[in-house]
Amino acid sequence: MGNWKNWLFPILTALTVAALALLPLRLSTLEDGRLTGTVHTEPLAADNNFPSKPPELPGRIWLLAQSRSIPENLTIVGQELDREKLEELSAQARAELEDLAELGVLPEGAEACGAGLDGSLLYLRDQTDLSSAAFAELSAYDKPSSQHLYLCLDGQSGKILSLTLEKVGESLLEFSSPAEASGKAFFDRLGLKYELLRSFENTLWESYAVFRLTDSETLYHVGQIGTSLRITPEVDWEKVDDGIRAAMGYPPVSSVIYDAG
């Protein structure tokens, strides 16, 4: 009967070690769940460890694409911008718009659409491999003209990764750069590897192209329809494993029909 007392101390020690090992992981998981989708007004300091492992640009774009299509895969934290940071990012965005206009990706004077920008910082972390990155989401809306601009800046390089222009007036109606040429200029500027999947041009103001990033599970839609223009990343479902697709409630690759419009 006395033998059980000899085993009691080693058992209690093992249980204590196991609890100490598992507790931080459990607390981290709970914290991820608590932070997902929240907006923080206080700065996220370096000791927050977020973002902790920013991947190369193709990986950062993949995080951005996931946030649009499968946000449940990510931990998402938003942070409001103070006046100084907003002014800094707005100036950066207008410089980017001007550069893209010089390349022929956007109409001349596109930087004027960046007046009165507002927005926030966005932190994304993949829950599977903990890769993470920061972005700035900025937008401007001019009520009298109903003009709208939305763009996303990469937190690492400061480059525009996503852009939508809606009803930007005569400058866009007079703009006729083919979507294929615009897309290639956009990706070459970022130093990305890509392939053209398809493109079409119906009229002077209807041009559309779909590109695949070869180093990422991401497609880019580039196009102009009338007074709307967009350059936006989306999940490349043909490169996502069917097991992952099924777990997310999406159909297998064979049943996916892409609509370029």
C-alpha cells in the first residue's frame, strides 16, 4: 500500500510541467480569438510580437487575398490612425498614384483622387503558420461628384497592392490603357512573377485581364469598365488544396467557374 506514495510526487511533477507547457499555448489561442476583427486605438508596440514573421511580398499579398475571401483563416486586428500617421500615409499614397499614372496604369491626375484620405492600419496573421504582415487601408469619397477611391498600401514596401476607382470623371473616360498592359506594368514595378490567364477588350472603356502570381496562391483582377477601374487580389482557388477547400465549405476545383466580369 505504501508504494503509491512513492509514485505520487513524480506524477504531480509531470502534471505540473504539462500544465505549464500547455497554458501559454491555450492563452495565446484565446487571445487570437479575442483580437480577431477588433479595432485598437493604442499603438501596437514591438513587444506585442504582431506582426512577427512578415513573409516576402508574394506571401504578404496572399494574406491580403485571404482577408477578402477567407478571413476565418486569419487573426485580424485593426488600428486607428492618428493625424500625423494619416498625413504620412496619405502623402505616400498620392506619390504612389502619381507613379502609377506615369506608368500608364492610371489616368493622369489620379493623385488628385487621393485628397481627403481616411483609413486605418490592418494587421493580418495566418493562424496555420503565424506568418503576418501590416497594411494601410485608405479611402476617399467626394460626395458632390460621387467619386470614390479605395487603396491598400503594403506596410513593408509602401507600395499600392490593391486599388479601386469608382466614377472618377472625364479623366477615366478618356483613359484607354489596355488592362493587360496595365497589369504587366503594375506587377513589373513590384518585382512580381506572374502569368496572364485571360484578357478581353469589348470597347474603348471595357478592358479586363486576370493574372496569376506564380509565387503565391493569388489571382489579380485588373480592369476598366466605364468609369470604374480596379486592381485587386483574390484567392486562386485552383492552387488551393481540395482538402482545405472542403474544410472551408467551398466546392472542389473542378466545379469552380470563373467570371472575369
